[in-house]
Amino acid sequence: MNPDSTSRPISFSFLVQIILIANSFIMLYPVVVMVFSAFKGTAEIFEHPFAVPDFTQVQNFSRVLGETSMPTYFVNSIVVTGISIVLIIVLGTMAGYAIARYESRTNTFILLFFLAGLMLPLKLAVIPLFILLRDLGLLDTRWSLIVTYTAIGLPSAVFIMAGFLRSLPSELEDAARIDGASEPRIMWSVMLPLALPPMAIAAIQNAVPIWNDFFFPLVFIQTDAYKTLPQGLTTFMGEFTTDWGMLFAGLTIAAAPITLLYIALSRQFIQGMTAGAVK
Amino acid sequence: MPVSPHQARTLRHRTWVAFLVVPPIAFMSLFVVYPILSAFAYAFYEWRGLARGEFVGLANFNEVLFGATMAPVVWNAFSHNVQALIALMIIQNGGGFLLAWLLYKEPFGFRFHRVAVFVPVVLSTIIVGFLWKLFLNPNFGLVNQALFSLGLGSLAKPWLGDPSTALGALILANAWHFIGFPTVVYLAGMQRIPTDIIEAARLDGTSEWQLLKNIVWPLVAPSTTILFTLLFIGAFNWFEIPYVMAGLDGSPFGNTDVLGLVFYRTAFGNQSASIQNFGQGSALATLIFLFIVVFASMLTLWLRRREIQL
């Protein structure tokens, strides 16, 4: 042992602190500046970019909410994300339940079928999807996004639900079956009430990418009234290019709901968003 | 024909199972399987706008890979995807690994730092792209303003307008957005290492570096496999950050052009030249797809074998 070894851990943990604080600063400061700038006029942003603003100056926010289509984009995002998540959970639970609870020769095939869906990036099939949606009359409607997101999210929900439902003991089912409960009744009243946590994981895992998606609206949606937030944001940013106060207010409003939700539910968010990568 | 109670029960059971599995499978077949299979077929046809024309064999593939107008653009974009992949493997995944190791030690405030590093991950790429575009503005952007106020004004640059820095700026914006993801995944991987292994190594007087290199890194190999595969797929699908920060043409002068932008321009046209070519677009998508599938499976197999060896 050299004489240095007693002092080394202290300086080392000091270094760890420096790196972590610097990193968190880099992660958070841009977000803080975005919010600060939203309370400033353009001239003030240019002259005092780092200054703390007067938080009573909310003109930018009232203009974004009152004079632009931002509220419409907002509602569209909520509708599209909400319906997609409900469809993903319902269809995913149906398939996952059948795979997990009923022995069948076709189960492996069905699981592989959904596994393939998990691996294939649907982005690259956007041309045929575009033509299919046009033929179905869904192009340039919110449904074009809902069916696409459901198709993308369904495989992961099937896996999460099947994995969880398989782990439930069969005694539960058998007891209900002896009592004469029908299969739908067993599923609905006995098994599914236990499966709410994995449903929440599957919902968060899919809701964040759906809420944030930009590519499919860009291709499918032309009408301003059907645009979701990320796509609407590009329209908005193009309209107000020189009004930086408005730009930052728009970005802040777009970022606020998911950021606040994340701060309130950070554990669930981290768990849900990394569910595919952490076993 | 009389139906026995047993038969009736099996029939009812079969109907119930079919009710559960048929709708999800039908949905996937219509909106995933059918489009992906058609994507391959479309590449072999000539297209006039939205109408399918003659069967042209491999002509579209030939134009994309070797044609005078498409090929230089495609290969230029491909080289940028490769650069982004390599840079992000080092900055994003490598940086994430180091951050995870620091958080794993559970120093003072580690819960706060873990939440902080994941904040940008939940934001939309569009928000991240616009935010950094404003910060990198040559005259009024936060980055150059900070350099001036620190007396480093000579370093200020039009970051997104200078061909030598534009791609790098996009890569750094992407790393800022996503570094929290590998951090959290690696952290979970490290927390699964039995603590007695690490404590035993510490008692043996193993240095920090040796511990990291010989014990932690090999034991988080499953996380590495999945993170590198995801990054690989992400890097060759890269679209939003370049689209928002550099525009549909990969300005300046194609220095930030990537395959995703080339595909979008080819298939859906752009403002300056609204030509749509679904044939060549499908051919390019098919090639990107095959490239990702072949290399991602090779990469996964290689990393899996590495997991066992380590």
C-alpha cells in the first residue's frame, strides 16, 4: 500500500461530483434557457441571453395560445396518442393473453409473427403504407397516424403482456374454472386486474415515441387542422422565424406536458422507455 | 348432425381464442406485413407519380447505386451516416457507459443526476433540433454569445453554416438528446452484477481502471449488444435532427445529407423540385432495409458470441 491510497478516494469522489454536476448542467441548462427566453422579447434575448427574466411577462405565451394553431396541434396530439395507446393495449392484451394462457401449436408461430414486427422499421415501408392509406381513404386524416402507430406499437405490447401473463400461476384460473366461470369472465375479472402494471409499462413505452413522432405526420398529413405538435411546431417555427420570444414560447409550450409528466413519474418513464433494452 | 357437449365446448373455446388472436394478427398483416412486402415489389416498377407503370427489373436499384445523378448523392449521404454512427458510438454509448459507472457508485445526489440525464430523452427530436438550431445561430445564438462573454470570441463560428462543423454539430445535438438512454440501460446492467464480485476485486486492490475494463465492461456485454444494435438501426434511419437543423437538402452543400433525407426527397419530392419517384425511393428503402437487417444481425451475432467469451 502506498501512502497516497488513503487520500485518493476523497479526491476521486470529488472528481466524480465535478463530472456529474457538469453533465447535469449541460443536460438541464439548455432547457432552462429555453423557458427563460420564452418570457423575454426578442431584443432582450439578443442583448441579455443568460439573464433571468421577469416571469410576469407572459405575452409570448398568450399570443402562442391565442393567435396560432398551437392549441389545435395540442388537441390532435392528445387524440392521436390516446386512441393509439388504447388500441395498442387492447389488441396487445388480447394476443398476449391467448399466447400466454392457452396451449396451442400455433403459439410459437404467432409469437414469431409479432417478433418480426418488432424488428422491421415500418418507416422504410412508408411508400406502400402511403398508397394503402390513400386507397382506404385515410390519408390526411388523424386515423392515418393512429393505425400506423398502433401497428408499430402492437408487437412490443404483445411481448410485455404475454411475458407477464405467462408468469401468473394457473391456480387462479383453475379455481375460477371450477366455480364455473366462463373463459372471457376469467380473463376479464380474474387475470386482467392483476395485469395493470405491465399495461402501464407498455403504455408509457409507446406513448412517448408516438407523442414525439414527426416522420409519419410529415408524410401523411397536409391539412393544418390535423397536424400533431411536432409537425405543427415546424409550421409555427417557419411563421415566426425572426420573433425569438415567440419561438422559445412555442418550444416551451410543446415541451411542457411531457417534461412535467416525466418529472412527476420519472421512475415509471425510465422503466417504460428502456423496457425493451433492459431485461 | 348432433353435436356432443364436448364438441360444443371445444368449438366455443376455439371461437374465443380466435376472437382474441385474429384481430391483432389481421391488423398487423394489413398495416405491417403487406406494406413491407409491397415495398420490395414496388422497387421493381417504374412509377409515374402515384401510378404504377412498367416492370423494369433492377433498373431502379442500378440508378440508386450506380446512376450518374443518384449514386453520388446516395454515397455521400451514406458516408455521413457512417460518420454519425462511429461518432455516436463513442460519444453517446461510450459516454453513457462512463456516466452509468459514476452513477453506479451512488455518490451524493445520484438520484437527481439520473433524472437530469434522462430529461432530454423524453423531449421530441423536433424540439431538440429547433432548440439547438437557435442556440447555434451565428449572431444571436447562446453558444457564440457564451464564447464572446468568456473572451473566446475568436472561436465563434456559424456552426451550422460551416461545412467543417455542420455534421459535427448535428451529431452533438443528437448525443445531447439521447445520452441518457445508454446511461440508464448500462446502469441497470451494472446493478445486476453481483456486488460480491466487485467487492472482492476491490479487496484485492484492483485499480478503478482494471475493475472497469476487466470486470464491469465484460459483465454488461448484454447491454452493449442491445445498445449498439439500436444505435446502428437509429444511425441509418437518421432523419429528424438533420431535417430540422440542416433542412431537406442537407445544407451546407450536402455536407449534412443522410440516407433518410435522400429517401424522403426521392419519394416525396421537395419544395424546389417537386418530383416524386416512388420506384427509386422504394429501391433505396429496400437497400437501406437489407443493409440494416444484414449488418444488424451480423453485429448481434458477433456481440452475442463476444458476450459468451467475456
